[in-house]
Amino acid sequence: QRGDYAHFMEKEIFEQPAALENTMRGRFAADGSTTQFGGLNLSADELRQVDRLLLCACGTAWHACLVAKHLIERFAGLPVEVDYASEFRYRNAPLSPRTLCVVMSQSGETIDTLAALREAQRKGHRVLAITNVVGSTIAREADGGIYQHAGPEIGVASTKAFTSQLLVGAMLALHLARLRSLSFNDGADYVAALRAVPQLVRQALEQAPHIAQIAARYVQAADMLFLGRLALFPIALEGALKLKEISYIHAEGYPAAELKHGPIALISEACPSVFFVTRGELFSKVLSSMQEVKARRGKIIAICTTGLELPADLADEVIRIPDCHEAVLPIVATIPVQLLSYYMARELGCDVDKPRNLAKSVTVE
Ligand code: F6R
């Protein structure tokens, strides 16, 4: 039931603090420095033998895999490859024997992801599945896995299932990292950051009325660019996908520095850009990408962590999100792009829960 919400998508966006709470329940080890999972069916020793990961998925789940890759490489030091399930199944990917394959599918029924799982198993690999639907085909055929426990998702555009996939990816990265070189203290900080996620998401959701006003000012856009760096590049892709799916406004996501290699040709008053701006070594680089847009009269919506000063007149709109640990920032940064697409689509009178041409689970090739 939708209750007081206009659409299931809106309800599911606002349910995210609770969904994320459920994803984490019972999954912290007693020592407070790592995560634990009941269904991996791999011992700690077997996990230490893994020297590479292959993550396969489609659509939104593929974006979640890109974030997981960033965190696993950064914290566990393991090389990770991410593939579209539909491509993996047909290309002859050489997999070394110690590669661990992981497929990610909210529904657990996506045919391409299921085919990728079977292909990896055929080649002798154990495959873990990250799914939201208990007893789904992918969950049953996998050799082990992690359930998202985000609750049923009705809206066709994935919201709470996506953030819970991001969270599972972050939790898996910590688990792998603590079996390798990550220190107890860094593990404990990471755990504290994970535990804070529902509250951080609640804070990000408080921007909803502000974002609704911004959305109303940009519905005439013909195209839109979403730009982010490192772990926020996949969130830029996700923002663009969400906007396309439900509002039919053409949008693309890029790493901000790629602007000058082509997409900058699109910049005009009719093509606003959404930038993720966070502290760190790339802050000044992102600012210079914003200046390139501004110089071409492009409008800028900045999604910016609290405490960062932006030069006056650089951004036309600023949406604040709480500053937080790198492992959870992608989750928090997703909230404003979900809300922005939702309110833009609503403003345009689109059928948000049932966008044209889309189905909730894609069981045809
Ligand atoms: C977009 C969306 C799709 C799905 C994709 C994979 O909002 O929902 O891109 O993410 O079809 O679905 P699952 O995760 O069920 O395999």
C-alpha cells in the first residue's frame, strides 16, 4: 500500500533508512571491526585465497557493482572487474582459478544475470549472488550469497533496492578487507560509518522540499549531464539512468574530467549539469570542471557535502548532503538524484511507477 505517498517510488525513496537498517541487521561481528554473513558458504581461508573478483549485473545493479569495485580495491586491495551480465555471457572472459564471481540482481530473476551465473559455474567457478528476493532463481542456483532484505520494491525504477545493493557491496568490501590488511581501528571506523547510514540518509531526505523546487525549475531541460568522480561516478550514471527512465529527459553520466573529451559539446542553457562535489584531492579538479560548464552558460546543480565552500556564483543551485566516510558517501549521494528525477518526472506528469517500455524484472534476453 502507498499510504500517503503519491507513488510507490516516493514511498520507497522515503523507506530507505528502514530498508538499510534491515540490510545490516545481525551482520556486525562481535568485535565491532567487521561484518559477517550467514550464507557465503566460503570459509575465511577460502576467501583469503581469492585473488580477483568478477562482478556481473545489469542496469542499476551494474552501477552498484561499480561502487563495490571501488571499495573492494580501495579497502581490500583486491583487483575487481565489473561486467554487464549480458556481455559476460557471450564473451570468452579468461578467469583465473582463484577468481570469485559475484552476481547482483534485486529481483533474482534477470535472465542475463542468471545466464552469467550459469556460465561462470560451467567454467568451474563458485558464484555468490546478492539478491533481494529470497528463493528467487538466482538465489537458488548460486553457491552462496547475501540477501539484501530491503523489502519488496514495487516502483519500476529501483531506489531502495539500489541503496541496499550499495550497502551490501560496502559491507562485503569491509569483510574482505579485514581478512587481509585493514587494521582493527580502520575496521571499527568503517563499522561506525555503516551504522550511521540510516541517520545520514534521513538527513539527506530532509532536502526533499528544496529539491522539489529545484526540479520545477529544470523540467524544460532537453538533456542533462551528471558528473562525479571515483565512487560517485557510478552515482552519476545512476542519476542519469533514473532521470531517463521516469521523465524521458535524455541524460548521461560521466566522470567529471571526461567533460572536455566530448560531452562539453552539449553544454548550453538547455543542458544543465549535476555535479557531485566532495572534499578531498579532487575537489579543485571538480571546481575547474564546473567552471568550464559555467563559461559556456550551462546551469549547474551542485550536490555538495556540508562544510565545503563553493566559490560565489559557480553553482545555480546547491543541494547539501552530510559529509561522511567514503564507504557510505555513494549511498547518501544517491538520495538527491533519486528525489530530483522523481520530482522532475512528477512535474512533467509522467507515470512514475510504470514508465513506458519498462518492466520490473527483465526475463527476456
Ligand atoms: C533501473 C532498474 C533496472 C534494473 C535491472 C536489473 O531502475 O531497475 O536497471 O536494475 O533491470 O534488475 P535486477 O537487479 O532485478 O537484476
